[in-house]
Amino acid sequence: MQVTVTVNGVEYTKDIEGRLLLVHFLRDTLGLTGTHWGCDTSNCGTCVVWMDGEPVKSCTVLAAMAGGREVRTVEGLANGAELDPIQEGFRQCHGLQCGFCTPGMLMTCRHLLDKNPDPTEGEIREAISGQICRCTGYSSIVRSVRWAAVNEAEAAAK
């Protein structure tokens, strides 16, 4: 079957198998390997991307279901060479260690900040509760999100 999907602002039309998962479409068909494939059961959250502006676990979405829709991956966060504030927050506050969960965390946290620009620690922890990180203990991730929130607010005030 043929699917047309817009990924990070670029429209792609590809022939795919009907059972192809979105995570494999992104990684194997489009070569966008920033989206990680972890558990295949929607438990870990490493594969989170946005579909029409909402976070989805791409290991549970068929690529065919993305037809005619807008998908945003971690590759679509930065503005050219300028990191998104959430990416910069993870860099500044050491929000990653091994980096495997990071793409899904970044996409989830960016969505949180878009909906709630000043989240509390509890709100951040709730937002990332569908993500598994085996390295950081989550404290550095929470600090990273708070860093991004504060720095976005300061930039907006200028």
C-alpha cells in the first residue's frame, strides 16, 4: 500500500506493508534513526513522536495510520543548529546518560512545556511517567525540564 505522511515538515510518499509500525517506517524507510525502538509493547516510551501535535508511542501505531497526518520526531526539535530549549536543558543539566530514552523523553517534555510552560516537579514527573529511564534516576531529567522552562520564560520576557 502507499502512504503519504508529513514528517518534520517534509512530505513523503512511500510504498509500505500494511503491518509496518510507524517506528520502523521512520527508522528504516526514512532513515530518521533518532526515534528509538525499545520494548515494542508501549511500556518504555523511547519511541515517542508527535502525530498531529500529540505524543504517541510509535511502536503501537501503524505507519498506514499516519497517512495524511503530521509527524514530528526528535530530529524536528532543533531549529537548524540552534537546539530547542528542552534539548539545551538536557545538555546543561545532564538529563541523559546512555541516551537511549532521550528522544522519547525530549518529545514528551517538549509537549509538556508547550501545554504548561511552568510545570512543577510533580507535573514533570507525571508527564514522564510513561517513560522508562534506567540510568538517571529521573532527578536530572526533572532539573533539565525546569531549566528549559525558566530559560524559555526569560527569553520570552526579553
